[in-house]
Amino acid sequence: MSDKLSRYRQAKEISKENRLWPLYGAGFENLGRNGQPITVDFPSYGSDELLVRHDACGICFSDIKVINAGEQHPRIFRDMRKEPVVLGHEVAMTVVGVGEKLRDQYKIGDRLIIQADVWSGGINYAYGYMIQGGMSHYGTIDQRVLNGDDGNYLIPVQSQTGYAESALAEPWACVIAAYHLRYRTSLKPDGVAWIIGTTAARDDYYFGVGFDEKAHPRQLALTNVPEPFAARLREQATRLQVEVIDMTLGGQPSAVGGQMLFDDIIILGPDPEVIEAASPYLADFGIVALVADKPLPRPVQVDMGRVHYNRWTYVGGPGPDIARAYSDHRIRAELKLGGKTWFVGAGGPMGQMHAQRAVQLSQPPALILCTDLVQERLQALDDMLGAEARAKGIKFVCLSAQEADYQQRLAELAGAGFDDIIGLVPVPPVISESAAYLAPEGVMNVFAGVKRGTMVTLDLSAVYLENKRFIGHTASTIEDLRLMLRETETGHLSPNRSVAAIGSLSAAKDGYLAVRDAKFPGKIVIFPHIKEFPLTALPELKEKLPTVYAKLKDGHEWTIEAEKEFLELMLP
């Protein structure tokens, strides 16, 4: 290691130049000034704050959503013209200044990553949204990050860990988190439940568990419940001191700040109209339990945005024990061992990560199907993972949706259905069409973030007749990020394999445009402190920086060795 790189790592000398990319409002025309980053004053920091240097920053499609939405984005709540946003939440950083009150905890040269979803006082101050992000030379870490609602959002990084792989631990943590989702297997204790009867409802329902002395809701709303069952519920509620509310469908009482929301909505003998009318009153992490034994007459419009962001889910069973609709078929989030997995829209950066994780599982699926519209992206995916998968005995298939025999081959591969379908395309018709290939007991995980209010047509009869489940989420927790960093630093998973292109800070706008236009199959990583370097795909390094290219794995995978060589050449 050269003296120059060693000094950089130790942060003993730092440049006082401070450049960043301001976003003044919606649209790419409001990114930077004249299409370039700007120079601002070197940041100050207080006695209980840190000054950090941003070493590497990944670009996420979530950044494009902020550029497109500006102040209409749900995580932005300020005048961007006066206080521009600096994007960048996939970031590796080094401590270059320590306030006097933090000197027992931090020192110059400490390496860190951040769980970007920062909450303080119940307010979301996400890094790269409300707090200045990684598309800048330096940033200040204050008590919102160091002492937030979930504790300290910073996570230490080992000195030998690469900058790019550290930064990409954040999106990778979101991938890992998608397979750790957990759902209740009973009514929410001390929650609010709503039971709705339909014309097909019977009168012999009961709760085996979840509505007794051990656990029960605090409030119970009843609508059109068959009288014999309603009478038993009222008697039980009186004994348990549960408040009972009589309601008509569409006549929900107002709660503080808006309409009353329910942790559990139980629909007896459901019909599509009742499901669609009741579902909007489901609380975050809420469950709709469908109790029936006959198919619905038509598909149902499901708010997939709230399945994704609010963690709604639908369970079901035939009755008469309603509790079994929750408990008999626990929701499996991990890919089924030896099963069939389909990644819909696998050619993009996040799809690539999902496929890599599936291949590298100790107990992987037997079949992994990756589909996309762009054959070149699929070819890159096969080049990256195909040989490794087949060596493990996995049938690894990359199939372009543009091929003439796509539907025939898809049906042949599906057979009786896929055990797991991971949705990476936020397009309602694609989600609906994919769901038709889900096997009994299968799980469809909608990873791509569709907006709240995005309705998707689904056959919810499959929820209670075939125990199919529809789930989704993207974000990660501090523990997810810690786990991913451990997986990285122990060599179990390599975020470096996700890197597709690199560039200097001035190349960030080109990077955002490339992500918007899906130019690369993998991630773009910006190194803010290097000399001017245009956005460059890794294979192009063969001509531009041959000594760096020589240290790539197989000519297309980023490595720690390649990063060291790159920094040796490109640090000023």
C-alpha cells in the first residue's frame, strides 16, 4: 500500500475542499448547478457530533424517486429551494473529526456505515433525504443519528473491508430482510379487531385461541355477524372486558386523526365487495383473515402498495375455528429448500442480488428462474452466477420475456407452480400475471416498491383454499445491516459482485440517469474523493485503467484488490 493510500485510510490528512450535489426540487434540471456539483463551506461540528468523510456511495432507484418527486416525496418535508437535499444513503464513511464529548467512543480513522432510516422523536430524518447524504465530500453526524429512537444508527466496519462493499451492505441488507419477514399467527393481543359477516357466513364459528383470558383484543367491532356467533362473542367480550362496537360496513367510527383502523379484519364467508370495502381500514402490520371454503366469484383488487409498505397480509382457512386461519399455515419468507423460485425482473441491480443470495444459500432451491425484458442483462446475470449455480446442482435458467416461446417455456418450468415468486417489477399487470403461477402453499414476495394505492388484481380464493400468501417489504433494520456486514466481512456474501460501474463525484448525475434508464445490470458506485473520472462500466477498465482491470475477478467482478489499485491511481 502506498503512503498516499495509507494516509487516506488513516484520515491523517484531509482535503478542505467540500463539494456536493444539491437537489433543489423535482426533476433532473434541479440537480446541481449547470449539471455539476457545487463547492460549499467546509462543515463544522459540535462537541457531541462527528465529522465524516464519504468514501463510497451507491446509487439506488430510491434516489430517482426523490429526484422525480422533489418535495412531494414522503420523506422530504422542507423547502428544497432554500434547503436542498443531498442524496446518497448507500454510503461508506470514515471519521475525520470527533467532538470532545465523543472522544471516548470514536477516533479519527474509524470506518463506519449507516442504517439510513434514521428516526428521532418519532420523525423520519433519513440519511440522504432529510440529513445530507453521501453524494458529498463530508457530512456531520449529529445526535439524531447517534442517539435516535432505535439507538445508534452507525455500525463500525473493519479496516480491511472495501469501501464499495461497505456502501453496498445497505441495499444488500434490504435483500436479506425480505427473507426474514415475520407475521403474527393469532389475533393481535390488546389490538382492535373487526369481524364482518356476509351472506355466506355460518353460525358455528369460534376462536380456539386468541380470544380468551391469555390473550384478546381490547376492542371488537361487529358487522352483520350471524346472531348465534355474535351472541357468543358478546358474552365472551363481557367476561374479558372487551369493548364491543356495532358498525355497518362503510360506517366506521372516527378515531383521533382520522378513521378507525383495525389490526385484524375477519371476514366470514367473504365476497370480493366486502374485502375491497373493508381492507382500507387495516392498520400497519394488519391481517385480513378470510374464513370460507368456497371460491370467490371474481378476483379482488388488493392495495399492493400497502402490502409492501404497511406490511398488510391476507390469511385464511375454512373455519369454523377462526384461529386456525392464522396458525395452521405460518407465512414462510425464506425460499423453499429444493423448491422452484422465480425472480420476476431479475436483470436489474436488486434482482441480481436476490439471485446471488439464492445461489449461495446453504439450502438453495432446485430451480431458479430469472426473467427480464433485456437479454443483455440476463446474459450478464448468467455469466455472473450460472456456472456457480449449476456446479451446486441448481437448475439456473435466464429467460427473456421478449422470446417468442416465452409463455410456453414459462409454463413448462412452472409445472404445478413456483414455490416462491419474488416480484422485482413494480407494475400491477406484471404482479397479477406472475401470481397466477404460484403453487399451493407458495409465497409471492413483492419486493419492488409500488406506491400506496396501487391496486393489483389477485385471486384471493387461493389464500384460504390453497394457502398461498402475498407479502412484501424493502427496508431493513439496524440488525439486518449488522448481519449483512458480518456476512460480507466473513466472506459468506460478496456485495462487490454487484458493482457494475464506477465514477468520481462529478459522474453522479450520469450515474442517476443510468439508473433511471436501467443502463447497467448491477450497482453504480461513486467515489467522492478521487480525481475526475467518468462513469465507467467495469469491462471498460481494460482500456482506461488496465492495471485495475487486471485485478477484477474474471474480467467483470469488482474486488478489494481492484479497489486498492483504483485508489492508488485515482486519489489526488
